Amino acid sequence: MGEIQRMGADLIDQEVTIAGFMEANRGKGAICFVDLRDGTGTTQVFLKGDNVGDEALDMVQRMTRESTLQFTGTVSQKRPPKTKEGEPTPPPAYEVVATSVTVIARAEAPLPLGVTDTVHVALDTRLDNRFLDLRRAQVNAMFRLRGSVLQYGREALIAEGFFETHTPKIVATATEGGTDLFPMMYFETPAFLNQSPQLYKQLCMSGGLERVFEVGPAFRAEKHDTYRHLNEFISFDIECSWANDDDVMGVLERMIHHIWKSVAEDDSCMAHINTINAYRATQDEEPIEVIVPELPFPRLSYCDAIATIKAKGGSIEWGDDIDAENSDLLAEDLPQFYFLPRWPMDLKPFYIHHVEGEIGSTGKQLSRGFDLNFGRDELTSGGQREHRMDVLIENLKDMELDPEEFEFYVAGFRHGVPPHAGWGLGVERILMKLTGAKNVRETVLFPRDRRRVSP
């Protein structure tokens, strides 16, 4: 459909066959107009009984919305609309004058939700009928844009010398420790869905693969029920040998910069953004802008963040996690992307590295872990990993984890491991920032959260 509108002048009088969803039909008697839509756009089809036969014309006039139809006909320039004096003439538009029609599948009526309506529909209703919701222009645009984000993210990492790999999603041991796991039986053996590829990425470093990335699912049995939490999500994960936390923060900010810049320069991506903005306008929402972030991103250490929050009147002490309310205070000065490096070791996982002598204001050990935030929202956690086996075992014990349960992982550190670092970035949270989505479920085809396991 889109090709007919883009290349219509070159297709005049040529025979074409098009198929799609019937968005609307208009007309009675001897003529009918159909708006036919596919993933590339919408084209008007003009039918006359003299061309397609009275029976076919009557069938189309009685056809239900969203039925799938196929038309064969010739391309013609539409009659230009009337304009007032002084108004510019709109660019030419094209239609198909049908000579035959085939009904591929008739849609049941009434539809469970409108496809072209701008009336607000509850998210749960939309997700229950996601197959139909995906036909809505702004929703369709979201997922086409998501595909481009994945493409550009991969491009950036490959350009940095990384190659793609995949790690197991059925595991015997918790990656992060704790109880936020989905248990299952793997034949006769208890197992879990993996929370993260973290431990396996590190074993790749032990194996000399040096620069790997993965784009894949992770599973968290967290009982959060918020606008930004899912129990199954897709993340970009990297691991890099001979690197520290500063090195991989650089990889991360360059990847995000590449994604934003590529979207801003890609006409098809910006067409998707415009489609989303057109819908936002009907909901009285501000349009989104694709503002390419400047490099490097600001760095605000954990210690400085605590001082900033206190200076703004926030309630926090050194060693506390930074909650949403206090993140709002930081976002007043840092509304876009910024890093929060050098967190207390007590707030980071056992596999995060620390340097003796790097201590906070209370004298407690700092880590080489970092977060990436966008305003108030955390997007990424990462850091330099602990490559010293004796320290790693002590970290496990300090966090009341049994090293024997992590033997497959600890064994990878017995024969020399390079210093290494990495991070994980949720694709859905990136999409939220790029598209202005208010709920992470908007960015997932079939989201899995605390209350939803179907469709």
C-alpha cells in the first residue's frame, strides 16, 4: 500500500494486486470505496458494479470492518480535493480501480475493540485482544520501532568488536541469589528459569571469548505490580575482558547514542514516531522528540548523589538504596541519561569487584558497580566483575550464599581469569524512553507480569 502512495505516478494504469484489512467502506448502489490497510499504509480502492459485477459489489458493501480482502485493478490518480482560495494544493494521491475482489477472511462483528478509533481503551482490554490491538497504527508503529532499536543496538556492539552468543535459560542455581525465581522440574531435577545471563557471560570470559553480547529473555519472580516491572523481559547484556567499569560505561553510552542517532536519521523510524505522536495528540499528550544525547553522559557518584539528595531535603543515609522519591530529586538536575557509579559493596551482587581502600564517607567499602538512569528511572546495572577467586568466595559467604551451590561458576575462576566488566540493559525500558510509553507493557507484544500469563 505504501508503495502505491510513494510511487503512484510511475504506476498509473498499471495492474496491481493488493491485499489487507478493510478499514472502512463507503457508498451504495453502483459504486463503493474501500480503505484497505496493510503494514505499509492505507490505499483507497474504487469499485463499480460494471467492473467487478453487482454480486461482488454488494458483497463488499456488506463486508464487516477488519475483514481481509484482496483486489486486482489499475492504479489511478485520485481527484484532488477542493481547496479554498489561497490554500496550497495537496500532493497527488492514488487509488486502485478494482476489476476483481476476493474475500480472504471475514471478520466477526462487533469487534472487541476499535482499530481506527481514538477513544481510549483500557490497557487490560487491549492486551486481552492483543492480536487486534496490534493493528492500531500507533501500536503497530511501536513494534516496528522496537525492531529497529534491536538492530541498531546490535550494530553498535558489533562495531565495538563484540559478537553475539546465547546462554542457558534453564539453570540449577540462582544467578543473583535470593528467592525471586521461577522453579520448574527439568525431568527429575529441580531447576529454575534464569534471572540473568550473568554467570555464563563471565564463564565466557574465562574461556577467552573476550567480548560477547546477548539479546535474550530473563525471568524474575518479583511481585512488583508497577508501570515499569515485568516478570519476563528482553535485555541487551555484554561482557568484556581486560576492561573495568569505566570502559563498559563507555560502551553503553555509545550504544545508546548510536540507537538515538540512527532512529533520528531513519525516515521510516521517524514515520513511526510521527504515527505515535498523531495518536498522542488525540489524547491531549505532548509530542515526543528524539533528542540525540550528548556524549559523554554525566557521572554522579553514589556519594555525591547522597549529598545532593540531602541538600535538597531528601531523607536518606549513606548505605541506603536510592528510592523513587529520592531519584526524583536527582532528576531535577539530571532529567536525561546519567551514570551513578561507585555504589556501596553492600548494595551490589557478590560478583561485583571492589578495590581495597576505596571507601565511602562512613568508612565502608565502595564497589565498582554502577547504574544508568534516565531521570528518575533506572535502566541499567553493571560494573567491573570480581575475578579474584578467593575474594569471590568471600563475597558469596558474606551474602550468606553457599559457594558449593555455585561450583560450576567458581570452577571457572580456578585457572586464571582476566579482569572483566559488563552490564544488562532492558530493551523495554529503552523503548519507554524513546517513545514516551507510560507503561512498560505497551512495549511488549504479549507481556508477562504478576497478573498475566495469557495470551
